[in-house]
Amino acid sequence: MTNIYILFYLLLIRSSHSLPSLPSNAIKIQSHIIHVKQQQPLTFIIENSSEIFEKVPGLTTQFYHTQPLLYKIRFDGVCTTYSGVWTRAFVRLMVDDSLLYGFQLTPNTVDRWKSISGATSLTDVDQIGGGSSLTIPTSELTCSKTDFIYLQPGLHTLDVGARGDGTATPSMSVRGGQLTIELIQADQQAEPMNVSMANPLGR
């Protein structure tokens, strides 16, 4: 990870000496860091169907910063669903123990769908932005999820949540997961487009 940080740092320094004349409203990127974490243990089994997301072990990552940062968070892994009439598998990114839905943080509760305009069930809300699959019977699929969020200064904890919704026991498993986090710092006066929207989900 240190090598990745140094690489981007050097690239930024090198490019800063050859910057062209920029318009006054251009957003200048001051730093860019990439952090990658592997799932440990490699396999996480969720025994029963659940309406609440369980955290995938070994992926919890904490960052502390004194300036606002734009986060790009991506999870890639393999989701296995087991024999049953049907099984839905969901993965979702989490920030500070809340679930991330299109720039909006929502508590990990059974009635979370009520906070999302147009949603009438947990399936509706947990399919926002992808990250879900419906399989019959046993299947092994790539499960990926990418989201962006603009976080204010402070300590922030990132996780990956998973849940299975179906008739099989165990419900599902997540294997070989990788969490990739990009942290981008722009000018303090900048207001990045889309990440500061007041009503990103139509509320």
C-alpha cells in the first residue's frame, strides 16, 4: 500500500510543475490515495436469511482526515447461494455503521426502505445501484458494488455488508472479497458536482 501512495504522490508533484494556465473555477486535485484490503478469512458464510446486513469480516477500514474528502469505494468478490427454491444475495457498502444508498446514509434497520422515496420493500431499496442477484438453485456469481460519498473531517469507518433473502440454509457466502478505496482531496472551496446533492434519491 505504501508503494501505491508514493506513486500517486510523485505523479502529483511531477504534474504540478507543468500545469497549464487553469480557469479560476477549475477544481484542482491536491492529493489522491488508493487503499486496498483483502477479505480475511477468505470465506464468510451467512447461515440464515436476514433483513439486516452482516459485516464481512476482515474488511473494516478506518480513515481520519482533517479536510473533506471524496471517497470512491468498490467491493469485488464471489457470492455463492445454496440450494433452495430461490435465494437473493445482496452486498452493500457501509460507512460508520450505516448503509450507503446513492450518497445517502441510512441506518441498517428493518424499516430502512421507508426513508427512500418510491421504495415499498427492502428488496426495492437494497437493489438501488445494483449489488444484488437472484439465483435458482445453487449458484456462484461475481458480486460487485461501487459508490461515491463526500465525507467531512473526522474518523470514518468503512465496511462491506451482505445478506441473503431466501429459503436455503446456509443462505449465502461471500468469498475472496477485495475492498478498494480511493480518497481524493480537492480545493477546500470546491463543491464537487453530485456528491453534495441535497436529495439524491428524490426525497
